[in-house]
Amino acid sequence: RCATFHNESVSLATVDGRIEVEYVLPDPDRDTPHSRYLNNDDYEVTGAELHHRDAEWFLHLRTKAELESDTLEQATTEHPTVLGVDLNVNQLAVTSTGTFWSGREFDHWRREYEKRRGSLQQCGSRHAHENIQAVGRKETGRFKMMLHRIANGIIEEAAENGSTVIAFEELTGIRDRLPEASWGHEWAFERLYEYVEYKAALHGIDVEQVNPENTSRRCSTCGFTHPDNRDGTAFECLKCGYENHADYNAAKNIGLRYLRRSQTGDGGGAPVGVRLNRGTLNANGEYNPPAGNGQSGSPRESPTLNEANGDSAERSSANHSSGLTAREKKP
């Protein structure tokens, strides 16, 4: 977790002392998380984690930039927005601002507790039965704590970005839509929604559910809907070529679905855009840059497909995890 960076190598603290290793970065001329955050003097590296996967080592970094006061003020004074949230198995929650909460820790402990229960059930004794009940209580307690952390992060994301509504997909039938989901995932999604709902009320933020039909197949940029747009975690629009992480694209579509359902023009305090990492999408899916930004065209989105595809990320707006491979948020 302790790393010192040099031009082409990094010094890592290990249990056997510090080691110096070379690292490989993408082409510096490409727009990648590394060029945006690691090679950007505006961002400070706040931590690192070393991961081993498929016989290779990946160093995931967390970077942070201080938001200027006028940027923070814009988040609360510009028109209200909706924050879209997609729920899934590999990524428990993904927001339209590009923050991911990985499901790996949840799945790890779910398997671990199932293994413990299986071993105890083979004993068949009264003591083993009592231990099974104790394991169940520990499991529930651990998962509730994990879900509270995710809920707090979603609320924080909405509050910091001036969102007055948090939109989820309807939970009814979610296991039918997610073949890999277990009853444990369904329980987790219901608890997470419950936690977000009551925590959001304390901040004056509404929480709503929308029809999830085609939110995973629809392009959030041009609106083209086709089952072949999505391939696992990858989304590539067959019409306009837009590419990104499929869950992130779905989170934006969930926000757009609520926006189109509820928008009543510029009156009544209804949200007028879907909150992104930078700027918003209007009801037509058109990108609006932050006030005073002067940017036009495509949004400077977070994350890209390679950033979010199964690895580690911190908060999007002010904090970015720009791993030497990818980004994701752990609960």
C-alpha cells in the first residue's frame, strides 16, 4: 500500500523491505486514466494496491484533486439533476457519475460463509447447529455494514453533485434479469435500496425506481437499442460506435428514463439533467458541459471501458482511482 513513483519504476514497501520494479503504461499520447490523472499535476496519488491476476501484477492507484470553491458551488446552485444507479452482480452498484462499487468482496464472503455452513452441517450436532446460526448472524452483520458503506457513498455522490433525485431500476424480477444473481444478491439489492432511501430523505433527496426495460441494451448517447450492443461488461453501439462499460451505460439510461418520465420543463424543481462525472445529459441524451467550462461535443466521461472493467476505483468527481490497469470502487 506504500509506493514511491519514479519516471519508469515504482518503489514498493513489502514485508521483506522495499523493492524497485518497472511498470508499463499505455501510450502517453492516448486519452487514458493514466494521462488524465497519473501524469496530471492537478492530481495527487493518495494510495496504491498491488493485485495479482492471470499471472500478471497490476498496481491500482488512487488519485485526488481538490475541487475549487466555485466548482462546489455550481453543484448546488445549478439546475437540479438526477443520479442514475445500476445494480449488478460483478459491480454491485454503478452511478451515472462513473463510480463503481465492486461485488467481489460480497461474493467472496458469500462463498466463505456457505463453505462454513456446509462444514458445520456435516457435523449434525446441536453445537454445530448453534454455530450455524452464529455464522448466519455474522454474515448478515458483515453484509449490512458493507451495504451501509455503499449507500453512504451513493448519498455523498448525489449530494456533492447537486442531485435532487436518485433513480434505481425496479427491483421486482431483478433475479430474472440477472441470471448470475443469487437470492443473496436480491437480498443485498433490496437492503441497499432501503438504506439509500432513508439516508437520502435526511438530505432532502428523493429516491425513485424506473422500468429497467432495455436500459442495458440502449445506447445512452444516440438512443439506438439492440441486444448486440452489449457483450458482457462491454457496450459498443452498433449505430454510433459509442463504447463504455455496460453497467455505466445502463446507469445513465436509468437516469434518462426517470428524467423523461418526470420532466415538466424548467419549473416545479424537477431535475433537468442526468448527472455525469463532468456535466449532464439532457432528456434528449445531449451533453451539457459544466457551467463556465466552454466545452462542447462529447462528455469527458468517467470511466472508459478499460478503466472500469473489473478493477478498482475511488470516487469519481473529486477522487479518481486510475490504476496502472483500471478503476473501481470497493465497498
